[in-house]
Amino acid sequence: PHVLVLNGPNLGRLGVREPDVYGSLSLADLASSVDEWTAGTALTAEVRQTDDEAELVGWLHEAVDARADVVLNPAAFTHYSYALRDAAAMVTKGGLRLIEVHISNPYAREEFRHLSVIGPIATGTIAGFGFDSYRLALAALTGPAS
Ligand code: DQA
């Protein structure tokens, strides 16, 4: 199975952006880790990032059409994008899995990060484990949908 690993705004700046919160590794490092984690599994994964809400919505439409599961770090869109939520709902209501991931633990941060509009329509959420949040999400997708 093919998995789209989609990342929202400012995540292209990983490594230079608030390293105290997000660590010192870059998005390219994340992509290499994803390659390592999926090597020898039944999964193939593709890591993408955009700062653009419309592009991210389009990628979710693509996941539905291609019947691909999704690992999604919606970044700040997590907290307010109903457009992204509606697109993500098409993925899960279409019988595909969508795992919401966060590098940091939003519940341990500012109040505005405590609400996720994506969480209620996600298959599940993994947050607070650094890049390992993505590894755990991919591990969850390695088995068949239950
Ligand atoms: C984030 C958490 C969000 O609150 C924030 O806006 C991000 C990154 C994370 O991975 O921890 O951009 O999604």
C-alpha cells in the first residue's frame, strides 16, 4: 500500500524553526527516516510539504482517488481549517485511514493549540514524540485496516 505523508505550513522550515520545540532535524531528514522506516515493509511512503491550504486539500482529494492512506501533520491548520477537515473527512469516510500527527504535544502548549478540528474525523492521533510520531503512525498503517 501507498501512504501519503503530508505536512502543512512552516514544516518546510524544520531544523531552523523553533528547534527547542521541533528539534534540529530538517524535513529532508524526516523524508530519509520515512524511507528507512518503510524499507522492508509492505508500505511505500511519499513525504510532501506545503504552506498552501488549497494544495493540501488537493492532496487529500488525490489520496481518495488513489486509495492511499494518509499521515497528516496539518501544522497550524489543525486548529482552524474546516476546509482541511472536510477534505480529511472524505479520506476516512471513504474507508481509508488518516492519522493525525504532531511533532510537539499541542496539549502541553498554548491554549489555541488545544483544539484540533482534524482530530474528530481522523482514524487516530499521535502527538508529542518528535519525528517518532510519524514512525508510530506508519507502524499503525503497516497492518490491515480493522
Ligand atoms: C505541529 C503543532 C501545531 O500546533 C503547529 O502549528 C505546527 C506543528 C506539530 O507538529 O507539533 O506547525 O503540528
